[in-house]
Amino acid sequence: MSTLEATVSMLEAMPEEARLKVYQYARTVFSSNRPANPFTPVSKETVLADLKASSDEFDRGEGMDAKEAIREMRRQRGFV
């Protein structure tokens, strides 16, 4: 089953009220004036400066374990 088929199947199984909420949300997403790509382009120099700063923090022992960082992001966004 393709993603599209699975999505249609889920929508068909939903109560009408829930389907309307999905429709309304989809309309707001597609009709918003936000750019398609939320990330702004940056220069090569900016990327290299950010990487240098990150490397320097790591060398000073200021880095965060990846698992700890993910746990913290989940906690901040209410997933945990």
C-alpha cells in the first residue's frame, strides 16, 4: 500500500468531524504566505564559522551527548 493509499484509507475511516479538522489544517498550510523552504540560504563562510565554533565547544568539553540532546528536545516540546 502506498503512502497516498494509506492516507486516503485513514481519512475514510475517520469520523466526519475529524476529517473536517484535517481539511481545515491542510487548507491553512497550503494557503499560508510562508515560503516553501523555512531555511534561509547561508554562505560557505557562515557554515564554516558555525562548524569551527561547534568544534571549539566540543574541544572545551562543552558538547552534549546526542542521546541527552534528543531527550532534552523531546522534553522541551512536550513529548516526554
